Amino acid sequence: DNTDGCGLVRDLQAHAGVALAGTRVLLIGAGGAAAGVLGPLIEAGCAAITVANRTPAKADALVQRHRAWAGQHGVALTACGLDPAERATAGPFDVVLNSSASSLAGGPPPVGAQVLRPGTLALDLMYGPAARPFLDWAAGHGATGRDGLGMLVEQAAEAFWLWRGVRPDTAPVLAALRARLLAPV
């Protein structure tokens, strides 16, 4: 089991104020992080999810593993490469999720600004300084940037609930962690 996806969905809905039902989502990356969040995103009732990856075959394999689940939930699920021509008809999106390794390397986002529109929520699954280039890019194009700290807190709360049967109040934990990350060292 993996609580990352439940944590992401809970963070988006409870802390970011995004109702995922009916949204169009771009999930960048097709590795373990993307695999961990795709099922709960489908379950949340997104209208359409596009998985974009540097290696289109990897994105397609992830989509194929989730095809039946998406069908049961009425979610249009597609795969594409990172080439802008492949995504030309897909964007802009309501929510853009970066699960690629680009933030780990400090590199630029692996997609162009055409995936965004004013008000798009652009969330990097990384948090802290690693997410800063993605968040700055999003803000520079009129999107609302968010890092993955809320996902981290919410997935931990979900795991705690599974193990202990108690759901922690995550708002004060998230606020304390954000304050600590922003405090001078």
C-alpha cells in the first residue's frame, strides 16, 4: 500500500481548496511517485488525466495499468511524451502535478507554459528549496504554485490512521512545518 496519493488528494482538497471532481489534470512523470498518486486522482473523479513523460512508452505503460480503474470512475486517461507537439491539443490544464526528477536536479520544468492558464494549480511533489524553480515558473505564468509539503503531512496522517485508527489534525502540523522551512537558519 502507498498513502502518497491519498495524501496528495487530501492536501489538494482540504488545504489548497481544489475540488478535483471534473478537473483536467496533467501528471508529469511516470515513475514511482506518479504511480503512487494516479489511482487516488482517478478515484477523486477528475474528468481527464494526461500522464506526460520523457519516455512516452513509460507513460503509456502507467496508463495501461490504470485503464480499468479509470474506466470504472469515468476518467479519460491518456499518455504522451514531453514534446509540446504531443500535448498541443491537451492543455491548458486545471491542475499540473510535477512528479518528475527535474526538481531534484534543480532543472527547469520539463513542460512549456502552454500547459498553464491563469489560476491553474501547479504543484511540485517536492517541497522546500527543491520545489522553488517549479513554483517560480508557475507564478511567472499566472498559475498558483504549491509544493508537496502538504502531501507529505497528509500521507503521514493517512498512514497513522491506518496503523493507529486515529486521524491527526494536520493543519497545525502543516503550519508549523511551513514556518520552520521559511525560518532563517
